[in-house]
Amino acid sequence: MGDDANLARRQLRIGLDAVDERGAAGCRREQTFEHDQVGLPLENGLQRLDRFGVGECQKFPFGRQLFTKCRREMGGSDYDCGHSQSLSSRPLASARDATRRTGRRSHGAPTSYTQSVTIRAVLFDLDDTLFDHQYCARSALAVVRSMHPSLGQIEIPVLEAAHSTILERLHADVMVGRIPLDSARIERFRQLYETAGVSADAALASRTAAAYRDAYVEGRRAVAGAAQLLAALRARVRVGIISNNLLEEQREKLRHCGLDGFCDVLVVSEEFGVSKPDPRLFEIALCRLDCPAHEAVMVGDSWAADVMGALAAGIRPIWFNRNGTLPPEGSRPVPVITSLEATDDVLRMILQEEWTPATTRP
């Protein structure tokens, strides 16, 4: 039996090293946030086995008693994200139990089920979910449009679409450090002039960028109902914000709009080098909120970033669709809200305890 125990321990450590490689790499980028000073724990291999629903009889050829003894000797609860009950100290479930509990088969594919849980955390996107970026951008573009006759001749919806496309492209470059923020702002308006047939020099593009920025900052405001909804939710759950942007930029928006006091955790892509819909950004927020994925909800306006990202992370998504946008063709149905007003219907939608995930990957 002693030889069997040693072999089991070696197999366990080898398996955990492979499972844990991604978690370790992602967590090396952990930094401290103003809203949450608790360090991001390194999720160890034992916890990842629990979360993936890998049963001891599936992965190891020895019995429950020996496996439990190995787990106890390895001290697997040291890095369990601060859960009140260590995930890695719980007996591993069978594949059937794991599927019933998490909605995922042991190989990771979602399955059909109705899950009844108590919601412990609500995640929000920031721009165009809690913060009214759309209003700010439109107000600023109205100023820009008046700065040159060629821009004034472009219909506002067309100008907005062109600006949004350029902004998103350059924003991605800023997030990965390819271009400084100030340079990206100037380049954005050089390209916008180019769409109007104007060859703008650096001075004109710089003046336009400054005018846009001033008008944008002047127009900053929260989406209607955001503060009241956050206040109503935070009386019952923890609140996190996940955003693809620069940390200080997003902190300032929250402070200006008076929303920072409702936020327990702020996770911003600049800090970690990954952006939504990458599930790693959602997992970081969940660790900071001390909440498993199935007890969280994600509310956001972007189907690609917020809805798809939440689904990839195993979180129930709620699509905030205030503009009546059609979902992508062939997409699975998800809950929708069109307003952040803290009505009974909206609160029930967010805090409802039952959800049936897709039978296939989104």
C-alpha cells in the first residue's frame, strides 16, 4: 500500500502541474486595486480539479480513502480564493454530481439543466452599461462636426459609426501597449478627417482631439437608473465591474458619476493584458468577489464582450439592450433588460435563482 500511495502522490502532482499552468500564468499579473485590496490568490491545481468536476475515480486508479489522504497531506486549501469552505478540501464529486452542480460535464462542455442557486455577486460592464459613453461621444462629436465643413456634411449616424470603428481599432492597440493613449487620440481624428476626404496635419488632428476630449469629459454622466439599481443590489449582493479600458480612466468615471461607493471590485483589462470576452478577466473578478461562477450574474451591453464572455466563464449573462439591437443570427436566447431602473421586474431578472444554460457551447 505504501508504494501505491507514493505512486498516487506522484500522479496527482503531475496532473496538478498540467492543470495549474494556465492559472499560474494568468495570476502573475495580479495587482492591487483601489476598490479591493485583497490580493488575487493563485488558484491551485486541486481547486481547478474541483471546478472542472474531475472525479478521483476518473483520474486516478486508487480509491477515495487514499486520494483524500493525499489531498490532505498536500494542504490543498491554502490558495482557495478565500472561500468560506475550501474547495480543495471538499471530497471530489463524481462526474454525475459535477454535472448536476456546475452544469458542465467533466470534459468541460455545458449541458442542459436548470440550476437553482442564491445569487451572491452581480458583475457589470461600465461603458454604455453603467456609464453613458454613447451620450458623451455624441455630445463630443457634435463639437467636432462643427470644426470643419467636410465633417459637417457627413450625416451624424454615419460620422458616429466611422468614429466608433476607428476608436475600437485604436483602443485595442492602446490596451496592448502598441500606441500611447495621447497619440491614439490624435491618430483617431486624423483617420476620421481622412474618411471625409480631408488630409489633416498633426496640428488640426491634435486640436480636434483636444476639443473632443474636453466635450466628452464635460458630458460625463451615468446611465439613467444606474445608481439606484446598484444601491438596491448592493444591499443584497456584492458588486463588481469588469471593463476593457484604462484603470485610471474608469476610476475617474465612477468617481465623477458617484458610482464608486457601490463597487466592491473593479477589474480592468489594462491591469492584466487580457480583455473581455476572455474568461480569465471574469475569473479574476470572481476570485476577488469570493464567488463561484454559478452564483454570479453579468450585466452588459456588448453581446460579443459581455454576453459571450460571461457564457465562456460559466456566468449567467443578462444583455442590457437599451437601443433595441438585434442579437446575432443563430445566437442562443439570454435574459434581456432594456432599462436600469430598479423596478421589481429588473431586480427579479438579475437575482432570479433559476437559469437553463445552453446545451452546446455558445
